[in-house]
Amino acid sequence: MLDRVTGMQVFSRAAGLGSLSAAGRALHMSQTMVTKHIGALEERLGVKLLHRSTRRLTLTEAGRTYLQACERILAEIEEAEASAGLDRVEPRGRLRLNVPLTFGFREIAPALAEFSRLYPAVSVELGLNDRIVDLMEEGWDLAIRIAKLKDSSLVARRIAPCRTVVCASRDYLKERGIPRKLEDLERHNCLGYTLGTTIGADHWGFGRDGETMVRVSGNLRANNGDALLSAAIAGQGLIYQPTFLVGDALRGGALIRVLARQPTYELGIHAVLPSGRQAPAKVRAFMDFLHRRFTPVPAWDEGLA
């Protein structure tokens, strides 16, 4: 019986290179032996993993699923064998990363080109959504959470600060007046974020921990910060959002900050991963990369008071 781990290595290399002969050369193995390993895998699994043509190999649907499992298992084996020298393990494999939509689009996606240059053996699968995903159940290696984290079974590392500000367009403030104190918000059109807790659609929390709660109302609620930003720039009302979202509009003058002397709610941007096992090198590398990129002062806060 052929070794299963070697079979996985052969299959993974053949799938990546698109050729049995190329896989054999890379692994210092004859093409005949490569074919035997692939055949043994398919026989044991009872499915066809590769479509073979005279020009190139392509993965079947079952092959694509099995390849993901192989990459994960092989990376974990490499981690285990190098546990005495973790810093020397080369980050490799597929990194499944889940990030809130706006932050991912604005800050994470633009950073991936640099990360790929630093770690060419890592490929990234980026999931963008604003719901709280179950890392274990859905198979994510790492998630970015923007919140004050509560105790949980997850391991978290703070990678950046996250300030929040209240702002509106110059036209809106000219028409409706500038709020000078929190009570003034009751007479303003406050655009609400429906997925928020401390800063929600009908209440805004002020103070470092959101301990001062103010009831607000407005004619627009949305589950996406960019939608609220666009509405505010167009003059519809006040928004209370993180500076990574509104920083450019504040620097460019499209929005004006108000209640600047009022302490606002402070969030944190955290990388979270499942607990209970050593984080793979690819995960550690990405967390270190983000921490270097975003601290001590993230770019989105530059030039803001």
C-alpha cells in the first residue's frame, strides 16, 4: 500500500503544476510512480480526482474539494514537524480570510499584493461580509472583527485602533445647524447603522466604552457603512462611523466633524482565530503583516485631529 501522505503531496503538486511529469520532476520521482500514487488515491477514495488530456491535467469537482483538504493537512504536518523551530517554517498554503465588507474592500484587499510578494507560497481566499461567521464550522483560518470583543472560545490579537466620529456635510450643517452637545442630536437627522450594537440605528453610545447612550432617529437606516457615507456626503444627515470609513471625506472636506470635544466610542480591529491549536505559519505571518501595516497610527487616521 502506497503512503497516503506521499500520495497527497504528489496529487497537490500535480494539480498545481498541471502535469504528472512536472510533478515527478519536482518531487524527484518517475512519472510511472506519480501515476501509481494518483491511481491509488482515486481507488481508495472511489472518485476521479483529475481529468487527464494530452496537454494538461484539470481537477474534477471532487478533486478540487480534496485538494483543499490536502493543502490544509500537509500544512499542518509541516507545522507539527517543525514545532521546535516555528520561526523557520515557511508560510504556505491557502489562507481563508473573512473580513467585514467595507474594511476588507478599503484596507485589506489593497494590502494583499504586498503580502503576496512577501509570502509567495501563500494564496488567499478572501470572504467579504458583515455577519459574524463561525470560523470552525465554515472553515475560516482567520477573521477580522471590528468591535470590543467579549470573552469567547476564539483567540484574538488587536491589530489596529479604531476611532469613531460624528460628521455631516457642510450643506447639511448649514441648513440644520451644528450640534454642540449630545442633546442636540435629538433634532437632527441621524443616519443609522442597523448592524451596530453600541452605535445602532436608534441609539448612539458615547464615551470610551459607550456608557452614555443617546436616542437618535433619522430617515435612513442601512446595513452598510459605505451607503451611509454616500448619503451623508450628499447632505442627508449625520453619521457616526469609524475613521477608516470617513477619513478621506474628512480630509477632503466632503464631511465636517462635529461634537469633536465629546469622547466617542472606541472600537478595536482584531484578528481572531479558533483556539486549541498552534496557529499555522500562514496565519501568524498575516497577523504580523497587518500589525506592522496598521500600527502605531493607521494611514486612515493620518491628518485627523
